[in-house]
Amino acid sequence: MTHFFTHNGLPLLFAAVLIESFGVPLPGETALIAFGVLASQGHYDIRWVIVSAAAGAIVGDNLGYWLIGRVGGRALFQRWQWLHRYSQRVLPRGEALMRRHGGKIVFFGRFVSVLRYTVAWIAGLSRMDWWKFLLWNAAGGIAWASGVGLIADYLGSSAAGAIKRYGLYAAAAIAGGIALGWIAIRLTRRRAERRL
């Protein structure tokens, strides 16, 4: 399986992040972390991992902005009763926030799980100026891909070195640390999502 990803990976990473950013909840961030770890093992140049993920994020968000937000718009949310009720409750608040803090929401939305694939829609629905959206979206996509990719690359090489040096105990400690980190990230994201 690793052989498949080490030979075909960057287009897959681009596609996974693009599809997630467009609005389909795929594990785009998990894919970026996996490719950052593969880069730490010498399978990829981390710069190309970051470029692939950032490009996927920017293209996917722009497709969501145009196709779902601008073109599909409110008509898309009128199609199904359950979606219409949900949109009536959520969209007015989202649009008001977008008018007041549009650029910041687009930038920081890249780092929050649910916002990662919905903020582009809301920006399109609220008619945020596309150039402004593109600027903040590109900045957020590049910062997200760089931050997550570099952390995964660093931690991947650190983990490999520790396992080589300390063996099974290091592997157990690293697995425990990853599990605790994952739990902490999930709890932090849930709190952030509740505030919105």
C-alpha cells in the first residue's frame, strides 16, 4: 500500500484536499499529515507536498464558492425541506458574520474541520467579493498546508529517529502521544464549532 502512495501520491493528495474543500467531507487533512510523514521518510519533497495540498485547497474552495455559493445559491437549499429548515436557521448568522469578518473567517476557516468545507459556500452565498475571497482563501490554504505539512514532516522524522534509537518503548510512547494529541485536537475543534 505504501508503494502505491509513494508512486502515485501527490495527485491523490491534490484530489483529496480539493474534494474536501469543495464540500465533500473527505479526510483531506489526514491525507496531508500522511504525506508529510512520507516526506519525512524521504518518499517526497515536503515542498511538493505543501504545494499539492495548498493548490487542492484553493481550487476546491473556489469551486465551492462559485458552484454552490454563487451559481447554486439559495435555490440549492430550497430543494429539500430538511436542508431548507437548516439553512433558514444557520445561513443568516453565517452571512452576518461574513459581512463583518469575511476575510478572517475565510482564512481561519481553513483550520476548523466543518468550516473547512462550508466557508466557501457561505462566502459565495453572501456575495463576498471574489477577489477578496481569493486573497484570504489562498493565504489560508498556503498557511494550512505549510503548517500541517511541516509539523507532520518534523514529527515523522522525529518519531522514526526515536524508534530507531529506543525501539518498542519509543513506538508505544509516540502512539500514546498521537492518541492524546488527536483527542485534544478533536475537543478543541468541537468547542470552536459550538461557538459558531
